[in-house]
Amino acid sequence: MPQNHNDRKLQKRYRMAVNEHWIYRGEGNVNMVLSDIKQKKVYRFVKTNVKCENNFEHNKERADQIHCKLQRTVDFVKEVMQPLLSSVYVIPPLLEKIPIGFAEKVNRAVKKARPAHRKGKDIDFAARAALVLPDFCYVFQPNCISSMQSNVPYPATISIEIKPKSGFIPISNHIKNPIKFKVCKFCMRSHLKSKNGLWLEQSRYCPVDLFSGNPSRVRHAIHELLNTPQNNLKICKNGVEVYSEYVKEDLSEILGDFLGEQVQNAENANMSCLDVFINLVVDALHYPMDTCTPVHYISQKSQNQSQRCLNSSYRSTPDEDTDYYFPPGCILEKILSVQYLDDLDIEGIYPLYQQLQKHFQKHPEDRQKYCLDGPYRGDNWYVVSNNNNIEDAGNSDILYTMIKVKQFLVAQTVKDCSIILAMQRQDNRSDMSGVSYLTDCFGQPYKHSLAIIDLDPKPYEKIPVYMKEDETIVNTYLKSQFAVP
């Protein structure tokens, strides 16, 4: 069948991208992210360990399944996560068609850049669609799908991507083992990962410090991320990875060039380029970029800033008894508020899951009725952010059970999200009118943007997996010689 004009244009565009402008950005177990540096956009492709067959009907069926899955992700981000986290920080991805054969070309083009432990899966060659977002490694405008125009000169840009993980220690009455009230899940999981050989050393980062609201603790958390980045931190310069678990260029030199001569000339033992950079990151994470979108706190709001994880390496000083609070509208406040939707912990959610399973056996139509697997539009998912709908319901009520399970799944999504901060040093303050900017300790302004990404819906069927993981993590930590009594 002959190609139409639009198909030929699409093929030509991607042929150029693969050969000239394609950069491997990273991947997880499910997706691979690549960047088109000319368009300043990123493309996220579905991965699989299933080989593509020479069967048109089979591949078409898989392509349709992938398309539906990606469309659900788009709808979930737009209808659930963006209202909860703010359109300032969340831009829903676009679903874009890709031509036949493009996935194979991309896979070959980036093969050498991929970590060895990720090569068990490739981009699914049956896919005919990918998710598209701005390249947040460049400064972008909120509510816009594009980053800076590619044909416009731009200052050097440094970006830092942080996967913060869960920022609080649970206080649920359903928790049986008291160690969970003392040590955060991330720190316990770090013991498990090092024991299983996933990482050579344990992460020294603790997310409870990052979400403490205390600038000193937040700086400490960023320092520890830099010491043990693992898959929780990545730094790029002009969209190219320069510092992570797998890439470690001279960060002092890179930051010195970025921050400029004023900082380099003033550098001393008390204020290094790294210190200036970390202070800028801390300021950005507390910058009140959205004071209009309501914050959906629940009962744990008041207790987080005083929480301490006993596994944290941070040591407080006597004058740190003061309570700390987030500036309203900052990105950490938004993220933590949605994480707090998990107020029962997996130990309280799992019995509700079992109740739902029994209910669905008798009333299978209710799974679709309550849109547990989507669609995500309308009141069936709006109730996630509105506790007024469940305050009068009994614990055995099906609506209560459904809402609490949905809240748990939404919280799990945000516990796995990533933050990307991009910064550009500005030489002329007059160019900053009407633009939000950071200022370093020397008065130098920096244009910046913040984005929250990796907001895919978590499947309902994964709840038993979460329960099993929780038991394994806790038991492994308790058996560890490093466990806190």
C-alpha cells in the first residue's frame, strides 16, 4: 500500500532523529526514555522481553494493547495527577504515532549507551506509539508541551533529576512491627538491595530528610544523593548526562563553568561550587511556584517535619528544635501531600483489597462500574482527593473500600515519581522581568523550571506484590546487623 504524504513526512522526520539527534536518556524495567536534542523533546518507549513475530495479526494486537496502555497513562496524568500536583509541575504527555521499523532503528542506535543489566529487554518492536514530553533537562514554560525553541540560542543549562521516594514514616494503626515507626521504607529497602547485590553499597540518602522542611537536612539529603546516586539522582549539562551512578565526570569543573567566574573566584573551603549548587537546588525545591492549587493534606500533615528516620546519617544540632514548614506551593509540599493519601499503609490496605476481591467475585461488573482500571475521567477518580465522600461511610462500605484502595494506588505513583530541576545562569537581570528565578549567595540570578514526571497509574493487581515486598523488606532489615534495636 503506498504511503500518504503525512506518513512520508513522519518517516523522514524520525530517520533524521535516529541518525543525527537521538540521545539515550535512561530506562527502567518497563520503559526506555530517549531525547531528540534538536526538538528538545523526550520520547518514552515501552520495553518488552518478547520478540516480535512475523505475524501481522499478532503484532497488531500487541500494538493496540500498547496504544491503549499509553492512552490510559495520558488520561491518568491529565485527569488525576495534574489536578492533585498542579499544572505548574505536571504536563500530561502526548501520545504520538511512530512508523513501522522505527523502534528497531532506535534500539540499535542506543544499544552501546545502555547499562548491561538493562539489556534483557528491548523497545517493543510491535509498538506504533510513544509518549512525548518536553525535554525537562532544559528550562520550559509551565502549561506548554515544548521546551525552549531549538533554533533560539540558550545559555548553558544544568539539570538535576531526583527520584525522592516516600518522604514520611507511616503512623497507621494497622502496622504490626514497631520498626516501621522508626525507620523509613527507603532506608530499609536499601539494606535489601545491597544484600541482594543490586548495589555495591547502601544508599546514604534518606527521603525523610529531603521532605523535612529543614534547609540543613535537605542540603544533607542532596549531599548524600551525590555521594550515592544509584538510580535516585542524575545530572545533565545541556541535556547530556554528566553525573550519575554510571557516569561520573568532574562535577566541580562542570559546576564551576556553569556558575561562572564570580563563584569560582570566591571559592574557598567554606563555600565551594558544589555548596552553591546544592543551595540553589534546596531553594528551588522550596520555591512557591503554585500557591493557587489546593493541597490535599490528610491527618499526617502536622507530624512529618518533626519525623526522624533512625537510619539517617544526619545529625541535628541543639538549636534545631524549631518546627519547619514548607512554603505553600512548593514542589515538595505538593508531592508529600499526595503521598499522604496512603494513610493506612499496605498493612491496612491489603485487607481492603481482599474484601474487594470477594466483592468482585459476586459482582464482577462493579470493577468496571467504579472505573478501577480507568477511564480516569469524572467522579469515580475525583473522589480520591475528596475525603468528604468517605467520612460518613462505614469501613465495610464498598465505596469506602474502593476510595481507600484508589488513594493508596495514587500515593504509590507519587512515591515513584521523579523531579527534574533545570537552571540557566542569567548575566543580565533586566532579562528576568516577569520570570521566576533563583539567586545564589553572590546575587547571581538563575532562570529555572521544575517538573514532576513518571506518574503512571499503578495496577490494582500489584497490591499483593506490595504486601509481599513490605514483609520481605522489614524481615531483611530486622535480620541485618545494622538494624536499629
